[in-house]
Amino acid sequence: MEKFSRHIRLPGFGVEGQEKLSQAKILIIGAGGLGSPAATYLAAAGIGTLGIVDYDDVDISNLPRQILHTPATVDQPKITSAQKRISELNPDVKFNGYHENFKAGNALKIMKNYDLVIDGTDNFPVKFLINDACVIAGLPLVHAGVLRYGGQVITIIPKEKTACYRCIFRDPPPVNTVSTCSEAGILNTVAGVIGLIQATEAIKYIVGVGGLLTNRLFIFDALGMQCRTVQVKHNDDCPVCGLQPTIKALQDMKQSECR
């Protein structure tokens, strides 16, 4: 009661909301620039179970924005580093680490015991795989992407037929047409802002308070310090969530194969 007293005092939150958080299970795919702030604040908020999927090791270039990791954990698996940080921050959180790539063959198995998924990846084919898996499994998804000085967020609730990622972007962009963060750069605080918005959306969904970013693409511009939302609609012709879906099973996709 004392630890989470500021939450409990919130209108519409209270003890019941905090209890919902303590029983919630959230899966974060990627322990990088987005997953790090999201995981840190979800753990601090009192989430009951936190799962993180990541196969990479900590690199020194990760440290400015990936706040789960420290110089002492460079060259260690990100999952190991994340578990250490989460346990120090809140030892009551049950941590599930998946030191593996998120693929079509393991996606549904990993996701099946969670209430919500957060996309913290920077790989277009994997982002589409996450979207497809969540739609097929009926799991809520908080998608985000960041690059240079900006980012975007949208929340997808498949059971409510809200717009999914493929409703907006039908296929991944062809290879070499969109720069990655490693190529174009990313301001560390932008990843923090967007990752925290993802965590906020997850908390609101679990507690059942406020309005979510469903059918709305939230766009953040750090240089102009401006935010705007673009209204989007569920696409009846969407290949995964439309009226006659053509994607009924998960499949790994190479970006170079996109047309």
C-alpha cells in the first residue's frame, strides 16, 4: 500500500487497479531502445510477470538508450542483463527471459500465456510477424517505431477489430529503402519517450482506465517538440485481419522478398 500509494490515489485506479497490474503478464519483444524503458517502468509499476524476448548481446553502442544495460554487462546476453536490472528494481516481478530469435515457429508458443505484447524491435519483417501473431492469437499489441528524432505508436486490439499494422502498411518496405537506427541514428531520449508511451498504453489497458491509441497513429517529433495523431481505420481488405484474410498461418519473411 505504501509503495504504490501514488497509483492507488489516482481516480479510476485505486487498489483494484494495482491488483490488476500485479496479476498481469506482459511480453516485450526486444530488450533494446524501446524495450528497455518500457520494461523498466512496467517493473517499477508492479507488473506481476514480465517476459522479454531477445537473442542479442549488449554492445557498447547500446548503452546511451538501452537503459536496462550497463558497461558491466557489455558482451553479455541482453536477457541476462535485463533480468539483473529488473530484479534489482523490483524483486517481486516474475521475469521470463527468452534468449532466442522471435520466429514463426516459436511465436505463438512464447506468446500464449501473456495478456499483452509490446513490440520493441527495429526489424520490419519481425514487426510484421509480431502483428500477424497477435492478430491470429487475439492478443493486444502496442506497436512502436523510432528513427532519428521521431517515433510513432499505435495500439492494436484484434478482438475489437481495430486497425492492425498491416491495415496501415500492407507489407514490409523493400530492402534498402528505409534506413535503420544503426544507419540513420536515433536520439536516445526519443527511444525513451516512445518506450514509455508503450508502457503507459499497456498499463491503461490492464487497469482499464483512459482511452487507448486504437485506430490512431501517434507521431512524435522531438526537433519541433510536436505531437499529432493520425486517424486510421480497420481495413476490410487487410490480408491478416480483413473479411477474407489470406494470412492464416505465421511465416518468416525476408525483407528482400517484399514487393
